[in-house]
Amino acid sequence: MSQDLKELFERERKKEFQMPEGHESRFEARLEESFGGGRKRSFMWIGLAASLIALLGLTLWMQNGEAPLTEGQQTLVQQAADSTDASKGLSLGDLSPDLKKLEAYYTASINMELASLDISEENKEVVDDFIVRLDDLNSEYHKLNNELNEIGPNEQTIGAMIKNLQYRLQLMLKLKEKLIELKSSKNETVYSNSI
């Protein structure tokens, strides 16, 4: 029992193990059977396409159910669409399919939030403040896209572009929260005045 562990490990390392013939092909067959291989990937793409179509349909439905976009909203939606325009050279979506999905997700989410804004005279000042910040982020994204085209893809530029998209979506969500706060505080004021 009192064997030296070092010697034991040395002997084990010197042994050569041979896998039985056909082991690899049986293993691959089991993997294919368990995970479905190529079929699962095609279903993933179908699911992704269906999700994007559903998102687009929801956006169109929300736009039809509400007042038309104001000039400022139309301008912002156009700027958001222009920020990912591939005709200006290399864009984030051109680098990989995953980055293209990511860029499409953020752009669609930002556009959906813009389209769902309920702008009135009472909240116009707050909305204008957020729109100025969104314009700043849009211009920064264009600068990063130009850098991507001039210098070429690198981790810093790609990371900054993704962060920019995230910040724009966060900004839109904060604006939506602020508008809800303003609306609820206005309703509370009206309710308290009526009592």
C-alpha cells in the first residue's frame, strides 16, 4: 500500500492506451443522435428569422395603433437605420453573423422604443434632452464606424461600437421610464387637486 505516488504516476504515463477501432465514429454517431447536429442549427435560424419577423410585425402594429411619428422621431429612426448602413463601407454586421444579429437586435429595439414614445407638450422638454444625448451617441457610433473602416477591425473598436448600441438602448429605456414617471406624477397631481 505504501507506494510512492510519483512512481505510480510515472508508470501510468509510460503506458500507451489504444482506443478500440471505430471508437471515434461510434462516438460521433452518438453525438449526432443526441444533439441532432445540422438539423438543430437550421431550426435555430428558422427561430431567429421568426423572432425578427414577429418583432417587425409588433413594431408595425404598435405604429399603426398609435399616432404617427413626429418629425423628431422620424429623424431619429432614420439616423438609427443610417448608423448601421453597410453602403458606407465596413460595418459591425459585416464582421460576423453574430455581430450582425447583435447589431440588428439593438437597432430594432432602439427603433421600437422610439416608435412607442408618447410625446406631448408636457414632456417635450425631457424628450428633447434625451434626443440630444441620443444624437451624440449616434454621431459617436458614426465615428467608430469610420475608425473601423480606416484602421480595420480590432477589439477596442468593436467593443466600443457594441457599448454604444447598449448605451443607446439604455437611454431609450430611461426615457421611457422618465415619461411614465412624469405621466404618473401628473395623474397624481390631477387626482389630488380633484379631492
